[in-house]
Amino acid sequence: MTEAVDVLDGVSPVDIHNENGQSRIVLVCEHASNHLPPNLENLGLSEAKLKEHIAWDPGALGVARQLSHLMDAPLVYANVSRLMLDINRGPGHPGSIVKVSELTLIPGNANLTVADIAGRVEAIYDPFHAALASIVGRRRNTPPWVVSIHSFTPIYKGIPRPWDIGVLHNEDQRLATPLLAALNKDPELVVGDNEPYAPTDGVYHTIERHTAPNGYAGAMIEIRNDLIKDSAGEHIWATRLSEIFRDMLATDPS
């Protein structure tokens, strides 16, 4: 399978919701979509496979959009499946364009040329991160908080995951510490600290890229996807997170 000249068939790789939102928080949803351009013929996968977690993070965009509304925060999100290219991995990273996702072979990624890969990076990765950098850069006078919204599966490769929500962070825990403390106040929640993933798994690229160089704060939120399988679940989690962030913003000394 070869790439067409326009690898996205005219689809924009990135969208911005509530671009002029006034919140200090900038929301990101890298795995918002399971869309693949028609010219890629589903990368050789069935429609059913494209509805699975391997192609996107179900529920994540719904939570992010509602949180954007509740917080008046801009949201930058992807319009293309991570199976074509994962924008939360640096170009050249083994997870950037996968040949196997979890236990599923991705036939359309098996024999890509250097030009094919470069074309995807130019069409997807570069404009997404340029758009996010622009939104983050507008908030230099009040150092922004960059928060990425993801979802995860209840079972991974046969192993159950007990967490309802996880907060991922690197050594900078300015957002993670109060987030974890607030979430842990609810005795009914099982909260993961760098679970079910951690930056050492290579999943922290976007936050690292758009915070560390300028000393901005960031964190990544992972919600178990069976809890946000419909709009009601998305609303519950967006409301919970908005209340926590409001408290954090009200008490932050900077």
C-alpha cells in the first residue's frame, strides 16, 4: 500500500475547540478520533477493529469538550486515528507508527517507505503540535497548565485494571500532586499514580514537549473507558474534574 500525495484526503489533522477560552488551562486530546482517510483502506482492518481502543481513546473527546465548556478552556484535538500516526510519540519512536497494536497486526503499516513515514509526520504530527504550541504560547503572561485527556481499557492483554482514573506525571508534580489528593478524597475511587501508564512507557511526549522547555506545568489524565461510554458518564467525569481544577486555580499562588 502506498501513500497518496495528500495522505489525509483533505481532512484537517487538528481541530481547536473554544480557541479563545480564557482559562489558564489548555486541554489536549491526542487520541480523539478513529478516522482514517479513505485512501488508506482502513490500513487493512475491519470497521469493528477501528471502533476498538487500538484506534482511539473512546470517551476522551467527550470529556475534554465538556471540560472545555465548564472551564472556558481551549481544547486542541486530533482528527486522525493514532494508527496512522500517534502524535503523542516523537517521530521515529517505535510507537509513532505501529505495525502491531496490542495484539492486532496493522497490515497497512507493514511496508512503509521512508517517504511514506515522512509524509505522515508532515501531514499530521507537525500541524498538530504547531497548533498546540500556538495556543499554549498565547498564555505566557500567566504560565499555562497543559492537561491531556485520555481513556484506557478495563482489561489489557488479559490483565484487569483496577483504576477508575490515573494521573500521569514526570518529576514535575505541580499539577499531579493536588489532582491526586483531590481524587483520593473520594473513597469510592481507585486512583492510579502513574497508572495504568507512566512517562517511562513513552506516553508523555505531548505534555513534555509543550511544558518542560518553558517551565510550564502539565499532567495527563487517564479515565477507564467503560466509565465514559456515554454522554452521562462523560458529564460526570468532566464535572468532577472541573470542580477539582477550579479549587486548584483558586489556591495556586502563581
